[in-house]
Amino acid sequence: MTTAAQPVGAHLDSPDPLAAAAELGADAVQFFLTEPQGWVDPPERDDAAAFASSEIAVFIHAPYRINIASTNNRIRIPSRKLLASHAAGAAAIGARGLIVHGGHVGDSDDAATGFDNWRKFFERAGELPVPVLIENTAGGDNAMARTLDQIGRLWDAVGEFGAGFCLDTCHAFAAGIELAQAIEQIKSITGRIDLVHANGSRDPFGSTRDRHANFGGQPFGAGADNQIDPELIGAVVAEAGAPAIVETAPAGQRADIAAVRAALH
């Protein structure tokens, strides 16, 4: 397999993610190093050499529990430590990036505190061994990365530290961001898009609901399982010029990957 200029693959739950990606015909793969709802550091992997020699682009998703923005010390401090340990684990297998959700503060909290907590994380972490890619989210009034305004405020806090950005098409659509303008608007804020999570949405535009849907070869719109035009998802990936990962149901991932690749040729 030759290295793709713009790798396309899937998030996979497999004890052998490289083999699973190869079987799928993917040239990129994303997976968790630990249980996604846990608070444990990643163990050393005995397949590190296989990753080092593979041409499949690897991305690691951090555990969902991480919330760097939180004003709760019992969440924020463990989150900082866990994100750092997963960055080390991702670097150990040559991953291109570690994806983490932007997080949120409580309903009664000042959102400015959350943005400042993100700045403090990067200040205290120093140079991380792998790029941290902050992902936009679908809902929450006090989220750090749901709306364009929130992403702008977050990047005012972290942009100088070289933070990366992961654009999720389902999340953006659910948050009310027009996908046709999303790449231009986000790049004007962040200066970069490092990865696209290419996902359909089960819910309509602006729903604030995070429910991914397969999209390759599927109908879309009112009454369909997917509400986003597959050609629009492909166009977003093409305009971003970044690798793409589909985070959709396994049975339809092969078709989703094919739909994205079709937009790149």
C-alpha cells in the first residue's frame, strides 16, 4: 500500500486496528488506547513495531471523560494528566494526532474560565510528543468548541501553542454551522484543519444532537436516516485538504470511505 496524499479511513474497535483497517481497504485508522469511558493511562503495546513500519495513518481518540475546560478540580486535574498520558501513548506508536473534545463548563460558570483552563493546560504541559487536535462538539451552551464564536474564543486562548483542529461534520451540522462555508470560516479562525471526522447526521440541522449516520450510497434529507448530503461531506473533506476518518456504523463504513474518496478524485 502506498501512502495516500489525503488518507481516508475509519474509527475501529479492534484488538488489531492495522489489520482491521487493511481489511477495510482504509489507509487511515483511528481508535482508543483504553476504554473510552475510563480514567486509566494507556498500557505499553506489544505491536508498536508494526505501527512504526505501517503506511496506514494512525490517529488516537482520547477518552470521552476528559474535560480540560471544567471548573471542577476533580475533573480538570485528572483530565490534564490523562490527556498527557494518552499523548505519550499515541506518540509511542507514531500516531499523527490525539483527538480530544473541546469540553465545557457548568451552566452557572463563566465560559471565560473554561477557555483559560485550556490555555493553562498547554502552558503547563510544555511541548507535547504528538499534536493535540481539539474537536468541535454538537451541543451545550457552555461548550468550548460548538459555535464559531466559541471556537474563536478557544483559539484566542490556545492558538499560540500550536493546538490542532479536528472538524466533525455531524457535530458542525448539529451545531448550526453551514458545512458549505465551514472550512473557510474555521480556517479563518484556527488557520488549520488537521483532520476531518466525516460523518452523516441522524438529526436535522441545528438539532444540537450528536448522532452519527452512515452516508455512502444512502439517501439523505427528511425521513432518511442521514440528514446531510453525502456530496457535501465529501466536498468538506476535499476543501479541508486533511485526512478523513468516518465514525459511523461498521456495516456501512466501506461505502462511507468510498464516498469520501470519490470526492477527492
